[in-house]
Amino acid sequence: MTRSIYLRLSHSGILAGLLMGASTFAMSDADARQASPEVKAESGAKPISDTDLLKDFIHYIRIARYDVAGSVGRELLSRNPAPRDFVKLVDSAGETARFDESVGRAMRVASLEPLAGAMYKLYETGRLEAARDPKEIAENIAKLTGTVQGRIRASTRLKVAGEYAVPQLLTALMDRDNSALRSESQRVLVDIGSQAVIPLATAMVHADPAMQERLADVLGLIGHRSALPFLADVRMSSTIPNVKAAAERAIGRIDSGALGASVSQLYVQLANRYYSQSRDVTSFPGEEFQLVWSYSPSSGLTMTGIRSSVFHEAMAMRLAERALELDASNEEALVIWLASNLRREIQQPEGYDNPAYPNTRRDAMYFAVTAGAGPSQGVLARAIDAKDTLLARLAIQAIEKTAGSKALTASGAFGGSASRQPLVEAMTYPNRRVQYESALALGASQPSGAFSGSDRVVPTLAAAVRDASSKFAAILARDNEQYQAVRKILEADGYVVLSRGATLAELAGPIAEVPAVDLLIAIDPNPSEFAPLASEVRGTTRTAATPILALTIAEAYPDLRRRYETETSVAVRPLSIAPEQISKSASDLVMAASGGPIGADEAQAYAARSLRTLRDLALTRNAILPVEEAVLPLIKSLGETTGDIRMNVAEVLTLIPQQRAQAALMDAALATSGNERVQLLGKVAGSAKRFGNQLDERQVRRVLELAKSNDPAESTAAAALAGSLSLPNADLLPLILGTGTKQ
């Protein structure tokens, strides 16, 4: 790795986020002096040094003067020390052990936890920066053949550098003129372990035979499963007996069962581990950047920093591509590639220049629709299993654009099952957007054959007309006062809050009565009980994709927050935060987990699309998806909606051959006036033309009365309706004899 690459990775990537966090706590000099008289400098006196501030911070933490410690700490961070300088400050002051202890204590104080976290990250970043410096790595590699103590220190520092040290260690490993250095470099690479596997395996596949043989042996000694597909690839492709033998030895050492496995499928297995973001394939958990690798004989092993948010997707795609090169019929590899690419697009920061996916390449949806409905159904199955709401919605979009009615409901080997119907499954997914969009796709396809789950399509479309903009929240709370306080916050944000439950079992009834729970808040959960609670929520069908906000006591907050800080669907906040912060935390969580609540405009769009689909089903008299199943919710919607949506509801009701549909239209017309009444009278007439007169006597009398109205538009519409009802002459005669002129 060149020094320029190192500097780009550290200063523009890894450190940026950490230093931004530290700067949050920076104060102006005036603010610091006002907040902390203890750090005030007399006029003309020598300014307080960084060392003194550090010692004061530690001192005040140890005597539990947390208010003063906070001011001192903020003053120290306001001076913006570079990470490596901060490490030198702590170490040179002889305060390393006391600093670690004090920061740990401060992390357990809610008011100091962010400040202490920023200090800890600054210190750890400085240590990593020093260890990963190419110059430091080169010096430590040179010391591997020095004194015993020098070798021990150098080995320790190289192991801390980890993956960043691999390129230079690889060069040392292949040094033909220094056998001692080769041996020590190999030992360090084996000690580095899993972090060394991908860079070494990447080099091995493209290296000359001598390097391939050596690297196969090293990978076998490391013994990590991530090396298996690369070793199998070399074993299959090499024509050199020594190389093939070395690769076979290494595979046997790691997992002898893999000797007979498909190379393409071994790549798929590793791609799945990256797709699942397994910890064993994540070198730097919690850091902003990870590394991807390339190798060529001319430039050697080269690292590139990539945002952690898209790293696993980049690796899964790379491995799936190789699997497809080896076996173009590998459907699982194609599904992994498509799912990873769609998820990359979801998670990629706006404006980020992804080194693994140039911006000149087409967007992910292009490839999804090109692949066709079958692979996109496989993507949807993965999204359902992982409760990945945003991915599920994109998969449904791709399916709808490419599938015919049979393909939409076909069973297939999706997600490991031979009889799954992912699009049908999606109608019971615990997120209303996914439910609505799957029902819209199925309804628009005009299915001609029966399929399991068809009875849910029309009711789901009807629910989209009525309830799309509703937001439902559940609160787990033992204390009613706390429940009421949080309930008030959520209701102010537009949520319908379910009744209180101390356990998920107590909430089962209320949850079953709503379309989906958009947010669940757990108040004051016991830290030891929260993980089982989160698992229970995820394991319950109705809440499996529901975002969870935990409001916990100050003492438990740091540990719980660290445990769930990488989760997009779980957030942890102190119970003591202000109501507006609870509101913002809930909003941010729901946005990250599911794209936010359904807004008014989006709800209108869902309603309009659903009504168009219901109308088309009614016009074609689709026997598989009978619109009659929607008549009751549509009648309710007629009284709850306005404007174009109300007229579209009325239009669908005119196509339903039921007396209650026609009667509801007439009652709606009578309950309004003006142009809206005229339009609704026309809808009643349309129903009567199709299905005959189904009005009761009371409604017929009102039609005849309206036909005598002085309002020309209203009287004409009522007269037209009267004509459509095929009334007996005795009913029409008064109109003919008495209303030839306006009354």
C-alpha cells in the first residue's frame, strides 16, 4: 500500500466520522471558561496545557465531579488534537491506564457518554492510524529478523495493523534472498488470521505458480473457510502439479468435505456470508471504511477503501460474478448478485463515488428487470426472510415490470423452498407498503388461474383505499405513567397508539386488529431482557419487520446502544431525553428501517392505484379476484373520502352487482349537495343501468323529489336516474304532468 492510499483512507474516511463526532462537543474558549471556572486562566498567566486538561479530566471523573469533567473534556476536544497526537498526549503523560479507566466510567454516565465516546474513538483511531502507517509497517517488518524483544514488539504491532499490513508482508513472504524474513512474515500472516485471507486469496488466484503454491500453504495454515472457493478455483484451473497439490492440501486442512464441492457453489456460499454481513467476514466492525482488494503481477496487491455501508454488497457481487463465470446456470448466484446490487443502491450514501460500482454503470433496476421475474422473485424471497423492507419493495417493482399473471403466482425454488410464492407471501409481510404493492402487482396481472392467497388481494387493495395514511404504534411499558407520556408524544406525531401491554403477549390482541405496526417502543427494558424481547418481536409474524425504539435508564444506555448501534431497525435512547428527541428518534428509526411512514400524497397515490386496479377487475369480472369482497370497506370509504378519490370509489361501487352498493351510492348522493350530488346521482344511474333498480322505496321517493328541483343540473341528473330505474308509469306521471315547468 502506498502512503498516498493510506492517507486517503485515514484522513478522508476513517477519521472523518470520528472527528466530526468529537467536534460536536467543542466549545468556544469563552464558553469553556464560563462553564468551568477550574480551567479559567488568569490574565497574563500561562495557558493551560493539553496535558493539564487531560489530567484534570481524569481527576474530576475519579472524584465524580462529572459536571466539571464534562467542561474540561469539551475544552480539550475543542483544541482538535490529531488522533496520533492525542495518543502521544495520553501515553507521554503516563496516564494510559487511568485514562482507560476514567473513560470507561464516564461512558456509564448519560451526560458524559457522548463526550467519553468521542475521546475513546479519538484515542483508538490514533492507535490504529499509527499501526497502519505504511512507514511503521515497513519498519516493523524489518524488525522481524532482529532481537527477540524487537521481533515480539514488531509482530504485535503488525497484528494490530492487520489487513493493512498484508501487502508488505506478502512482499516479504516472497523475498527469495531472505529465508528468515520469509519465515517470520509467514508466521505473522498466520497470526493475523481471517483478515489476511481475502487479500492473500485474491493475489493467489492471479499470481504466478510459485506464489500460488506458497500462498495456498499459508491459507491452509490460517485455516479460515473464506479461502475455500479461491483454493478450489486454483486447484481446478492450474495445470502445475505442485500448485494443484498445494491447493488440495490446504482444502483438506480447512474442510476435506469441500474437495468434491462445486467451485461455483463454494463462491456462492462465501457470497452468502458477505450478503448476511457475518462478523467473520467483516474486518473492521464499527469503522466507516473496509478494504477491497485487487492484484496484478505488475502492480502487486492493491487495497481500496470502501464505505462499510456498501462493502458487503460489493464483495457478494464480486463473488457471485465469479460463480456465474464458472457456471452460468447458477441461479442462486444470479439472485445474490441482483439482491446485493439493489441493496447497494439503497444503502449507498448520496453522492458517494463507489469504487466497486462506477457511476457509469447502469442502475440496479436495469439488471433486475433484465434478469426477469424468476430471479426477482428470488430476491423478494430473500428480502422477506431478512425482513428487508426497502429491498422487498424494489423486488416487487422489478417483478411487476416483467412478469405475466402466471409468473406472478407461480411456485418455485425461491429461498431454499421448492414451493414458495414470494409475491403472495408479501401480502402478509408486516409492512403496509409491501402489502399494498404486492397486491397491486397481483391485481394488475388479471390472474386467470386460482392460487393460494388469492382471497387476500382484493381486501388488501380495499385497505389501501381506506387506511394507507394511518400510522400504528405499540408501546411496551410496565408503568402506566410512562406509557401515557410516550403515547402523548406519538399521538402528536399522528400515530394511532395501541393499548398498553407490559409484554408482547399482552399486545397480541391489539396488534392483530391493525394492518401492521409501524413502530414499537419499549420503555425501560431490563438490559438482560431486551435481547430476548427483540428476538421475540422479530420472531412474531405481525411485528417481524417493525422498528424497535428502546428507551432505557442511563446506567443501561451505553451497553445497549453499543450492542445495537449497527442495526437499522433498532435504536436505543436514554429514557430521560426530551419529548422532541423521542419524536425525532422515532422518526429517524422508521425512516431508516422502512422508508418512513406513508405520507398524505403517497396514501393518495396508493388509493388511486388500488381503485384503478379494482375497477379493472370489476370490468373484466375476474373470477379469481372478485371485487365483491371489497364492497364493505369501499362503502365505508365512500363516507370518509373526498374529491377524486371519492368519485373513484363510487365508480368501483357502480360495477359491483350488489344492492348494498347501489343503496350506499344513493345515500351518499342524498347526504351531499351541488356538483358532488350531481356526479353521485350519475354513478347511481350507471349502477341501475348495469344491474337494474336496487333502491328501496324511500330512496326512490327522494329521486323523484330531486327531479323537481329548481337546480337544472340536479333535476336533470335525478330525472336521468329515474329513467334508469325503470319506474312504473304511476311514479313518473307526476313528473310528466306537474314538472314540465320549474317550481
